[in-house]
Amino acid sequence: MGRVVVVHCHPMEASFTTAARDTAVAALGRAGSRVDLIDLHADGFDPVRPDPRMVADHRALLASADALVLTYPTWWSAQPAMLHGWVEAVVPRAILRERPMAGVRRILAITSHGSPKWLNALEGEAGKRVVTRFLRRAAHPGCRTEWVALYGLDRIGEDARRRHLRRVTRRVTRLAVMLGSSPD
């Protein structure tokens, strides 16, 4: 099966974002994918002065990956600063032409928003553009992106949260199946 790098960014282990990460990692494992987890907060990633060894290790993981899954909350219509700093350190604009993630054929963003979808669209969805435009340019030319977002998290109940986690399971399982049938 495929090799998937999961990059997680949330400061609290007891968050809904972490539940989404755990759901995704479990579904990938059940589907037979090899999962490499990068937890930016747990690993102590410094977005201002990134450790060159950590950056090199993360680049190596991405270079050998078939897919990239990002789990994070959307804050102020974009990725958290730590994740944004990670993207700038690991996939800087200067190396985009080299396609540092050339084997990555799928990028899946799993995120949650406190605000409704219409407000994020009005704000320009900067976080979505980072995934669908910038990161995709660093990947395989035929890379596809998918956006799995839960909007209005601050105002929904447990049933809606459980439905979203089931949606995460379905999307990640579909991703793993696609990787299993793609040529190596």
C-alpha cells in the first residue's frame, strides 16, 4: 500500500483536531498504509528558527511519500502560524521547481473552522489556497487535493462532530485505496 505522511498541528492533545488526526491515522492503518506522523507541537518544531536536522528529516519523509495528510484547525481563515512556518521551512518557494514532494499524488487537508463556510469564502480561504495551489505545485504534476472541512465547530453538537469523524474515516480510507491501486 502507500506511504502517507500525516502532519498534525494543534497545541492541545484533547482537541477535536487531534481526534480527527487519530481517526485519520487509524483508518490509514486499517487500510494497510504506512503512516509517518509529524506532530509539530509534540516534536517541538520552531517555526521561527527551525532545526535544520528536523527540516531535513521532514523533507526526506515527504520525498518518499505517496500522499500528504494535514490535520489542523483553521484560525483567522488560514493555517496556524506553526504549520505555516513548517511549510515555509520544509517546502520553500526556492525549491518548488525541483518538486520536493514528486511522489505525492494526493494531498488531503482535514481542518475545522469556528466560523461558517460563507465567512471563510468571503475572507478568501487563504488556508485552502496554500494546500490546493502552493503545496500541490511541490508534488507530482498529477497531484489531486481534497479539502475535508468542518465549519461552524463552535456552534455544533456531538452528533455533528461524530458525523464529521465518520466522513474523515471514509475520505482517508478512499485515499488509502487509491494509493494501493496507483502505480509505484
